[in-house]
Amino acid sequence: MALYFEGGTFLHKLNPLVKLAMSFAAIVHMILFPSFLPVAVHVVTGIVLLAYVRPRLPRALWVAVFTLFVGHAWVNAALYRGGTPIATLGPVVLAWEGVMLGFKLALRVLAIVFYSLLAAATTNPRDLAVSLANQLGVDYRYAYATHVTFRMAPLVKRDLENILLSRKMRGYRGGGLIGRIVSVIAPLMALVVKRSITMSLSMESRGFGAYKERTYYKPVKVKKIDYVVASLFLVYLFAITITLHMLGLLGPMLQLTD
């Protein structure tokens, strides 16, 4: 989770698995109640929490989120058949119902992205690995592999930036598109393999994995705040459902059976 940053918010203090469970509960809620307003409430909730946490997210990531939102809305609107036509763009006939469907589905994706960003920005990868081992009983070797995966991502990004800067300083152009791609991928893979071998030797020399159980310098536990926040979030979802239902704005529930 290269997006993680140190902070003192209550989300930073939550158990990583509790945050993932809360995000999953929100996604299930949007699936069960796919109408516009319930999804819009989740989007607003994500925006409010992001404004509270203030994660240090790169501008390129926000551009990618906006592109995903627009692209998802456009594809679903363009593929919709029937309805009331409102515009014609070449071979594509946009219907009002299709535009609304695309916008609603794009909002759902946006809400999922917001919840994911919150979890990634407030969860230390080390705490996630320890939580997987302590709370879920995952073998600590596999949990550590998860931690290493998240740690390697920013390192690979840094290596890629260094390779591109080195090529630029040397004025290297390469021969054709394939040649330029290979000239970047080859040294990048070599650096990744070298770092993996070094890490493997370091772990082996320390006897990592030799014992079935291990101790932790900083164990991650499920604390009182985890139960309180998770319970409040479930109450919040229940309150959203009841309020919108009483106002007649909840919309139909997902039909699981014929």
C-alpha cells in the first residue's frame, strides 16, 4: 500500500481487517440497494471521510479516478439499447435511460474507489500482514509475502523512474517501439530479481519460516475502538436504509431469486 501515510485519525487506529470488512459491508449494501440515492449517499460518505483523512494522493491518481468514472459512465450509456433518444454521436444513439444507468453505475464504481483509497491510505502494510496472521490465522510466511508485495510496489516505481531518467540523461532513443519497451523492461526486471534474491537470502540467513509460530514486535489486535466504529457503521447503513425507505426514495431491492 504505497498510498499509506502516517496519521492520527480514528481510521488509522482501526484494525486493517475491520476496515476491509466495513468496505465490504458498504459494497454489499450498494449491491442490495442499487438505486441512485443509496449509491449517492455512499459517494458522499466517501468524500466526507477523504476530506477528514486528507490522504496525500498524487494528482495523477485523481485524474485516473476521474477517467475511470467518465469512461464507465460513457460505456454503459453507449451500450444501452432502447429508451428515449436524447443525442446521436455518430453511430451511437444515447438514450436518457442509458445515461442515467451509466451515471448510476459509475457512481457505484466511484464509491468503491473512495472506500478502497481510504483503506489503502490509512492502513500500514505491516499491520495488514500481522493482522492476517493473528486474526485470520494465515500462515505468517504468506502474510509476510503480502507485506513484501506492497513494499515492492513503490520500489519498482522508483526503479522505473531512475531508468527513464538515466535514458533521458544519456539521450538514448532506442530502435522502434518494441526496442524502447525492451530497453526499459529488461533492466527493470533485472533489478526486481536482484532485490528478490537479496531479500530471500536475508530471510534465509535469519531462519525465517523455520518455526511454526513466531512472535511480533508490534502485535495487531482487535480493540474496543474497532467494535465501536464497526457497530456505528452498521447502524449508519441501517439508518440510511430505513430513512430512504420511509421517504419512499430507497428504490427496489436486488432480486436474488425469480
